Amino acid sequence: MLSSNNRLNKTKDFDLVFKKGRSIFSKNIGVKVLKNSFKINRFGVIVGVKVSKLAVERNLIKKRLRTILRQENKKLLEGYDIVLIVLPELKNLKYQEIEKMLNNIFKKHRLYQKNKQ
């Protein structure tokens, strides 16, 4: 699980990332990234009711994404707010496919440290 320091909790933080952040969307997931003033990365995951009407499925998707983010955070550059927006097609993907897709998106955003790719 992500520590509380590494989570975006406040609505104003999400709004700032949505307003000023750069974004990449695929058919399964969207990622918005904004540089922050801290020495840590903070993550937010949004899974809407359109993805699944069942809270159990939405929570499972969030749990998988947070686990991937916790593992990848060690390899990422520091000082970013990152929001993941889940689209309905993601619920049909396996864990490894989601992990690979996020790796590709982080590479496109150039968020990986040069020596830890």
C-alpha cells in the first residue's frame, strides 16, 4: 500500500493537477502529471462508476494500481503529482498488462530516473 505521504487526498490538489498537468491517455487509462514542490511523488487514482458499478471491482482496480505505483515509485524521478484516470476497458486487463502499460506511459512522460530504467 502507498504511504499516506505519497497520496493525493485533497480536492484542491487533484484540481491543480487536472488544470495545469500534462496528460497522456490510452484506451485503458489516462495519466496526468504535474511537478510539485515536495521531494516526494504523490499519487491519486480515480475509478469511476462507469468502469464498474460494483465497488468491489473498483476497489480491486485501485489496489492493483497502487501496488504497481508503490513498486515503480522507487524508479521514478522525485517531486511529481501523478493522477491515474481509469477507463472502462482496464477492468478486463491482467495485472502484468496493466504494469506494462503504466511503464510505457511513465517512459513517455520521461519520469524514470536515467540509471534505474
